[in-house]
Amino acid sequence: MAKGILIALTNPVSPEREAEFNHWYNVVHGSEVGLLKGFAAMTRYKAEVQAVPPSDKPAFGYLAIYDLDDIDDDRATAIVSALRRTGGG
């Protein structure tokens, strides 16, 4: 079995719901992911870009990196399915 990573690029549905989005991702989703077999850790990042011109902002404002343990093709498929059930995919 190999170790792996899963990368997710995300945005809140609107700027007004960014706090709700972050709460769900960090508290709800983060807790659920921690219970899934094969997940070692999740780290999130927020893009802080000084874009010039300002219209050149990145397409995604958030990056989540999931560290995975003991991954094979069947386990990878199960992990993606589990993320979709928790709203993460």
C-alpha cells in the first residue's frame, strides 16, 4: 500500500457565506474526515494574492490537502465516495 495526497480547490458559494463555509470545512467536515479510514490529516490554505491588475485573482480561494495512508485503487475510490457523502467532493 502507498501513501498519497488528495488536493481540493474550493470557494464559498458567495462572499457573504464565507464564514459559514469556513466553519463547515474546518469544524464539521474536518471532524468527519478525521473519522474516515485512510485519512491521516487535512490542512487548509487561503489564497492571499496581491493581483495586478485586481481582475487577475485566482479561480479558487482555498486549497485543502488531505494526507492519506494505505491507498490502493479500491481505497482511493472509497475515499472519494466518502468525501462526496460528507459534502467535500
